[in-house]
Amino acid sequence: MKFKPMPILTIFTLVLFCFLLSFGNWQWRRYQNKLASEAAPPVPYATAQMAQNFPREFMKVKLKGEISEKTIGVFATANGQTGYRHFAQFKTERRNYLIDLGWLNEADSKAFAHEKATKTIEGVLRSSHRPNAFIAANNPEKHLYYWPELNSLAHEFVDSSYQEFYIAVSHSDLKYTGNPTPNPWADSKGASYIEPARHLGYALTWWGLAIGLIGVYIAMHIKAGLITFRSKKE
């Protein structure tokens, strides 16, 4: 067999192949993480920190601290209604965290208020990233938030030093969350949740495209006569 690669096509194919492969691997990791998170019970935060894959999104944790009286609303929609996710500062002995108390519609958000209290919470770790390019940019100066950007929200609270994730409170406590229903951003079956099987499907799709790309690459070289197969002479 003789093979003479097309330089430009080869470079383009390699770059695109790596791109498709990395997306498939990313979706596979998401699939594995969600399976592990759903099966695991909430663990003390100190225990979670010792885990090899800490911090892992959707990891269930519980910790004791003080919920701030002040809350900041982050605009969000749920069940076809507009409203706000209410974020508060959660102070522990070691550091402060940002917690998502849950979602309320606009009318209930205006009347929502709660007292400072010491409490043990259970929730899941959520990464702080912009969901997509169509989400409006946050405006900290006007206190307008459209996604939980921790660096911006930190300026709303005193002694703020957050990490790259926040905690979405999963249990329902009307006194502190203002909402008797579970937090959809912490519930594994919530509004923004994607089933683990779908991530597996996405991974197989990306990997399939990568394999298909190699097939097209080989076919183009065969058609151009740059790959030839010769039978052995007897």
C-alpha cells in the first residue's frame, strides 16, 4: 500500500478530528459524573473535599453555617414563568459560599424576605458559567444579574471569597427559601437538567462524527489516487 497525504486536508482533518474527539470525551465525563452523583448520598463538605474528583458538578454535599439575611435575585425562567433565583451568602467556620435558595416568580420575589439563621443545608455543587451566548451580560452596578457569575455576585456581600462553584440548595424549607417546591437547579429532574443517557448519546454522536471524518478523509485520498493497494506478486 502506498499513501501520499494531502498536506492542507490532513492538517484540517487532524484539527477537526481532535475537536470532535474532545467533545465526545467531555460528554462522556458528564455522563459518568451524573451517574455517580445520582447514586451517591449527600456527604459532609469536608468529606467531599477529600474526594479524588472534587469539585465535581452535581456532587451532593451538606454543611452547617449561617445564611445571610441579604439575598440577590438572578433572573431566570421556570415552568413558563419569569422570576428570580435567590442567592445568599452562607458563612461557615472556614470560608463563605454562595448558595442558591431556589426560584420564585416575579410577584413572590418582591415580597420574599427571610431572617439570618444558622442551618445545615443539603445541596449540589454547580459550576458558575454562562449558559450560552444569548444570555445577557450581568450589570453589577445596577444589580442586574442574568446568570450566577460568582465574581460579580461576590461584590454584593461582605467578606466574600467564593470558589468556582456554588451550592444549589435541594431541600425545601419555606421559611428560608420562600418556595415549598424543590429547587429545579438542584433537583436531578429539574428544569435545566439533562438525563445521563442523553450525554452518552451526545458522546457517541461526536465520536461517530470523528470516525466518519476519517472515513471521508481516506475515501478522498483513494479517489485522488493517493492511496493505492497492490497485491503481492506470486
